[in-house]
Amino acid sequence: MKERIILFTIIFGLAVFVYIFQSYFNTIWGLAFLCLCMAIYAGFTNLAYNLKKRKLKKYPQIINEDYKPFVTVMIPAHNEESVISNTVENILKMDYKNFEVIVIDDRSSDNTASVIKDLERKYEKVKALIRQQGAFPGKSAVLNDAFQIARGDAVLVFDADATVEPDFLSKLVPQLEPKDVGAVQARKVIRNKNQNFLTRCQNNEYTMDTYFQVSRDSVKGAVELRGNGELIKREALEDIGGWNNYTIVDDLDMSTRLHIKGWDVRYCIDAVVYEEGIAYIGPLYRQRRRWLEGTIRRYLEYSGAALTSKKMSLRARIDMMAYISEFIMPLWFLLEIVIRAFKILAKDASPHMLYSSIIIGIAIGVGFFLAARYALRRYDFMPRPDAMFEALETSIYLFIIWFPLVLFICFKILFMKKDMNWGKTAHGLVMEEEASIKAFIKKELEKTKNYTKEYTEKIKQKLAEKGEK
């Protein structure tokens, strides 16, 4: 109810503001001013990044080789029998010696529990935690259960389809050492990015997120955890009371609570975690809908605490406000268009005012296009023509995915009942497709082999018959 009231107040206040503003001013200047503020902030963070990069080049970061905290790696798994073995075996190859692995079966209906128990018997570092069918649902509850038996001074969380390079933890751990740092997030990359249009755009979306996260990190802003590849200090976890069982986005919820408590969250671009992208539109929409709903709900839930916190830094607070503007923009733009259209129908305004609002919307799209192109050039080292093309298709993808979802989630929060529907992402589809292709090739090769054998036998038989004659 609290979230519903706050959101209704925001939308109603924004509608009244736009209506009154339109009566006395040209509101295109309001949207233009908001776009200008976002552009200035983007320029400021980019400048901070370049200055930080130059400083690190001149004075490289000194790594404390003695800082080797014991790390508990947690891997929640629900119906992940097809991928969990590969993930665990990959993680055990990390060259960081001081860690344990807790693999949690979360009420699976397949053979995940059996696979996890086999891994526990096979590897000394692996512990299996099997949750009963009546256990509290959700990833947060899974992690809270595992935290009770964790021995680590820090907790590293992976998804069940994660893969990393051997030096992953060695790169990530040093970023956690400062006393004010509560967590560090690794860069996420889509492993099957070349599978189709959707997986390619998801990877480009992640690359854009890398650009924003690095920029926010450069100004010590409100960097966010991303669930997969997040390293959290035990002291920070205990300070905020662990994970929130009643959220559908454990990582974003935790990020906000850490900032409110005064903890800094850092971003490590050198440590990369690979995950499987979603190849089909239906599951992708379900996943993004959950992410977006969790994002908006946590801002509504913690808005008061963020405004009144004495521990949260001013930089993190300003950065969080700048980020929230991305979600206010679609609402503002929609209200702008609806009120303009209503006034035009009532013959209270001229049509060209509607056109000017649409032009501003196009300008916002161009801004995202430039950000995507810049990110692809900087972090994926993409050639200019490829970066231009993929930035364009990614901008279209983002508009199709995010814009209608913001409006839908606002409607859902206002008029629908809150649920804890996870919208689980299916993993292992790439492996299944590869296995299917390999099986097909094997079958065809077997057919060819049999055909060749039969043909050879026939030739031999004909030659033998000719020899007898």
C-alpha cells in the first residue's frame, strides 16, 4: 500500500505540474531542461572516469598481497541439472586458494539435488545445501539459508549458469579491502551473444550498463549489484540484516540498503562473469519485467530512508536521483503527449506543440543511441561501422523492451496485487541446442558411414563378379 500511495502521488503531482506548466509555458523547455541535466551529468561522470584512468596510469593501484579473506561462494540452483556441474567445476578452477563453495538446491523438481550431492562427494571444497519443498521461496531466502552455514569473511554469489576465468577472484578481492567498501560487482558478459538478434542486443545492453556502472564508480555514486558475480563483505551483510526475503530483485534491493547504511559499492571491470543470454522474446520480457518491477518498487520502498539517511553519501544520493530520472522520463513523456492531445482536441492548443514534444522524445532516443555507440567502442572495441549499426538496433530493442514495461509496471503497482513471481530464467538452452546439433551430426555421419560401407561392399561384389567372368 505504501508503494501504491507514493507512486500515485508522484504520477498525480507530475500530471498537475505538466498541465499547469503547459498553461503558462512551453513545456518542451521542461523536457529539454531535463535532457540537458542528464547530458551534463553524463559528461561529468565521463570526465571523472578519464581523470581516474589518467591518475591510475600515473599512480597504479597498490595491491595488498596480504589481503586474502576467506570467501564463501554461493550458487543457488532451481531445476539446473543441465548446467550446475559445469558451473561448479569451472568455479573450482579459480586460482584464489582461500574459498569454499556452497551449492543450494532450491526445491527442484528435477535431478539437481542428486547432482549437487555428487559434487559434494567428489570435491572437498563443495558443500551441498538441499532446501525442503515447504521452504520460503525466492533467491533471497536461499542465500539467507546458505549464509547461516557460510564460513567466509566475504560472500561471492553466482547464478547457476555462470563461468569465469581462473583469475576472477584474484582481480575482484582487492577492490573489497577499503573499510568503507561493502560490495564489489564484476562485469557481466553474454556468453552466447552471437546466437541471434536478442542475445546480441542483451550483450550490448550489458555493455551499456558497464559504461554507466564505470561512470558511477568514477564519482563514487550509487553503483549497483547485478546478482551474478557480486562479492559482499560479511560485515556489510550483517549490518543490513542479510538479504530481503520479500523482494523480487535481491541484488538491487541490497544495493540500495547498503548505500543507505553508508557502505560504498564498487565496480570491477577487469573481473568478468559470463552468463547465458535469453534467445526468445517471451522469457526475456518476463525477466525484464521482474527486474524493472523490483527496481521501481525498491525506490518507492526506500525513498524515505534514502532522503533521511545520515550515513548515505551526497554523491550516492545525487547519482541515485539521476538514475531515477530514467524511469520518470517515460511517464513525463506520456503525460506530455496525452495532455497535449487532449488540449488539441479541445481546441486549446495548436498541433505543432504536439510535434515539438515528439521531437524531444526522438532527441532522448538519440541520446541512448550515442551512449550505446560509445560503450560498444570503448568496452567491446567494436569497429565504427559495426558500433553504429549495433547501437541503432540496440536503441530500438531498448525502446521496445523498456518503455512499455515502465508504463505497465506503474499500472501494475497502482492497480494489481503484488506477487513474488520470480519468472525464472531457463538455463542450459544453449547447451541443449549444442548437444542436439552434435547428436544430429553424429547421426548423419553414422548414416554416411553405413552408406559408404554398403556402397563399398557393392563395388567389391561387382568387381568379384567381373573377375569370375
